[in-house]
Amino acid sequence: MANSASTTATHGGEPTRRDFLFIATATVATVGAVATLVPLIDQMNPDASTLAAGGPVDVDVSKIGEGSQIVVRWRERPIWIYHRSKQTLDMLQNTKDTSLLSDPDSKAMQQPPYAQNWHRSVKPEYGVLVGICTHLGCIPLFFPNPSATTPVANWIGGYFCPCHGSKYDAAGRVYSGVPAPYNLPVPPYHFLNDTTIRIGEDPPNNAWNFDSILQL
Ligand code: FES
């Protein structure tokens, strides 16, 4: 809390998005340690020199069970890889649900062109997202199967940001009427083979500038 207070005071007003990311990272790290909702699989972690350089990270997705999600780190950001079930994919296409979204067709450039589709990914069954809320930078929580009332009523599930209540679906598309203005970012990535994703590198002949994204 001491860090939070001093950071805010430096700017003499409301916390900026950068401040909030700093504050929220520490806060959510504690939540994650308790809940262990998102296991890190050791062999999926790149070596320290790769992380330090911000280079590509290869992930074996064959170990992710259907309905489960893992988190890897790329460029010091959490990257979620979600193995979505057929039921979840059906929900992503249900117009009753998509009518509640702010940008259902992903018109805002929060993803590379090769992920500008209804599933916002290269392969429908694997969602790959930067896990940082587009409001003020909290790390949303993963709710693949919410109850009728938890964490909020009448929501099909996906990602919920506890900081100010923003909701995203299982493709990271933000709901209308919440504080977050944009869909969750999609990082550059491609499949090296059927079971290996390389995060941080576009598919061949698909050069895209990750820094052109609207809101990280
Ligand atoms: S940081 Fe405000 S809703 Fe996520």
C-alpha cells in the first residue's frame, strides 16, 4: 500500500493507467498465489536470457486440457493460452451473446489482421491473449464456467476484471457498458506445428507491428 500511495501522489491527482498497472500487478499476484487458478508449467517457460531479450516463446499446447488455460510470460506481460471447448466456441458465435459486446467484430485494432475473426485467434480452439485489462491495466480473472450470480449475474463467462467490473467473453471481447474501452490485445504468434505455438512472432508473410495496437 505504501508504494501505491507514493506513486499516486507523484502525479498529484487521479492514478494514471501506468500507475494502476503497477499497483494492480502486485495486488493480483497475491490473488493468483492463493487461488492458483492459472498453473505455470515449468517446461513451457523459456530460459531467462530469452525472457530478458523479449524474444519469441515456444509453448507446447498439447498439455493444456480442454477448458483449461495456462499463462506464459512474454515481454514481461502475462499471455493467456486457453484451450476452448466446442460449447465455448458455439457461445462465441451466438448472436444473443455477441449483441451484448462493444466490438463483436474486432474492428478496433487490438489484434493482428490474422486474428481479426469471430474467435480472435489463428485456430478457433486456442485463444491467445495479453492478460491486461484495457481500462487501467489490472489482470482480469479467468471464469470459464461462472455460476448464475458469480462473479456477476447473467454472464456467459470468459474474463472478469475485479478492479472496476469489466467483462470480456472467452475471445477477450469486451462487453458494452463497462469501463474497459477495448477488446483484450492479441499478441503476434503462429503455430510451428500442430501442437507448438510461437508467441512473439507473426506467421510467415504476415508482418505486423505489435506496437501499433491501440491499448495495451
Ligand atoms: S482495470 Fe478497471 S475494470 Fe479492469
